[in-house]
Amino acid sequence: MIKLYRNMEQPHSWTAYVPEAGWVVFPATENGWEKRRPAHGLDPLHLREAPLSLAANTGLTKTAHTRTYSKVA
């Protein structure tokens, strides 16, 4: 599951952890997810987790992986 963060050092960008790709940063603009790039040198003191819905206009939620579970009989 993708986790979204706001980085206090980069107020106009989102930071996300993607299990298959690692840490990425992308602009907090419409379709910003398409411009994502690897994130380097992140300081955990400046990261604050945020709901994925806050980045809805960036295109992130269209690609976010959600777990689905089958009902067990």
C-alpha cells in the first residue's frame, strides 16, 4: 500500500513510499504523479504522514494499490 507524506522541507511537493519502488517525490500539482522521481536524503523529522485523498488531483489515487481480501468460508 502506498503511503503519502508531506515533507516540511519541500512544501510544494508530496513524498510517497511505494512498496515496489521505494521513496518518490512528485509535485503537488494536477497530474504531478506523472512527474515523480526517486527521493534522496529524506529526513524523517520533516515527514508527516497524510491521507492519500489529499493528493487526489495529482493522479496518485488512480494508481494507488489497495489490498483486497477474499472472504474465507
